[in-house]
Amino acid sequence: MASAKRRQSRFPNRPASTSLAAGTYAMYDGVEVRLDRKGQGWELWTNERTVGFTSDERGRYVRRIAVGDPLELECFRLEYHASYRGIDLAVGSAEGPVMAWTSDSRSLAEGFKQVDRGEYRKTIPLDDPDLRITTSRTPIAVPWATKPSNDGTPNWNDFRDRLVDTFRKTSERVILIIASDMDPKKYVQFAREAGRLEAEAPAADVVADAKEWVLSDAGWMRPGIAQPNWASSLALPALTTEYGAFAERCVAALRDAYGVANPDELRYRAWREAERMPEGETWSAKRVDRMDRGAPVVELPALRLRRSRSH
């Protein structure tokens, strides 16, 4: 990856890129165009008519790029980092009103609503004086210059083994999300509970080009009314072979169902939820004082992945 030189700015001096959604971009003839994975290659797209681009069924103008294409462009990752009353947030854009989300349960006291396990969201007016947003543009290497290794090569085998090592070391109430840096909608999420390790992978309503038959063949349980994602569960303690099969199922989702080209494309974020008193039990004040308050960030060095900057 290219050196991570960042250009940052803080409102009210808003940078020219604030109209763009967070994501990966390339400079094409002096214009910032979106850069996304498309099958085994990549796709540049914009809503403006552009020479060399063709119109697609969605009314966008696109240019497809295959692996090994000699095209040289300046590419970068655009991110917005935010805070609100001392709580770190993830936001998708700097246009108001801002949809913000966080894994910090303290946000409930600030009007956030829980929308999923360990995820809280709130819409905040852009002019709210307690909202602080910083923009960063991080240069990245031209992604199509590297041949993908999505054919079961040792890269993915090594990643599977790193997953097994991580699963063994993960404590209760830890939530882990491993996602594509190019397309964060392509992810697998894990929750370590007492006696179980749960996994979820999004369906085609989230990842439009997901090969759901791959998820089915790999042993994932189909989504239902109560669970909109594909799901898998591992009873603990588990044998090494059981950990391996569970990790291989997750590799199949990322590599084969979602088309992630290489484990180096992955990033992770992890946190530990606060301890709660089990239903039907009454703890002493001393025991309540000893309750684990959780942690907004958990480091998982066994994964050997970069941490996502989303919170």
C-alpha cells in the first residue's frame, strides 16, 4: 500500500470533498470518481458523462478495469471520523443531517438507538455544536496492479489459520467484524458468548452480487424472519478440526461468495460489550461494582490485519 499521508481538515473550513460519500476513489482526468470492486476486477463510476466511460443500467457512467491493466491513476481512501459529546462515531458522509453510528453503549444516554447487537445509531444535524467531523484522504496503491489470490492459495489458508488462533483467544462478549476495505458491506461478524461462537454474513439484500449458493454449500444457515443474515454457530469448547471448519466457512463467504480478492484487503474492528446481570439473578453491590464495563476497542494481533478506523 502507498504511504499513508493524510490531508485532514476540521469544520467549519469544509474541504471540497465533503459532498462525496466515504469510500475509495481515483483521480481520472482531474475528477474524483468512485472505485469499487466488480467481479474479479474493478469499476470506476460517476454520475457525470465522461469520455471513455459507458452508461450502465443504473444511469451511471462506468469504466471496467481488469487485473493487470496498465492504467495508472492516483487512488485514495476517503474517510470521515467524528465525535459527539466524547463518543467516537463512524459517519458515511459530511453532508447534513449526518447518520452516525457507534459501538459505544454510552451513546444510549445521548439519544442513540440500538439497531443491532453492539451498534447504535442517531441522525445528527450538521450544525450541532457537539458534532466534530474530520476528513482524511489516504493514498492507496493502484489495486488492479496486483494479481488476486482467490483460488485457495496459501494466503487464504494462512488467514484461515489466523482466524482459528484468534477464535481460541477471544474472550466472552467480544464482537469482531472483518470486512473488505474496498467494500465494507462485504463482511463477516462474530460474537463470542458463553459456550458459543456465533457468526453472521450479509445476504444479497446487502451485498447485491453475493453468490448465496456458495454460502449455502459452505454450511451457512439461510436468513429468516428473526435473522436477516446468513448465520453459523460453533459450540465451545471446540476441537481444532471444528475451529478449522468454522474458519473455512468464513473464508468461503469472504473469498468465494463476496469476491474479496486477497486477505490483505481485509480490515477488522472489535470491541467488548459490558457485562450484564443474568435474568433471574440478583448480585450484591460489591459484585455489581466488579462488573466488566466493556471496552470500545479490542486489539486482536493474531489476525495480523490492520484495524478499521470506523468505530
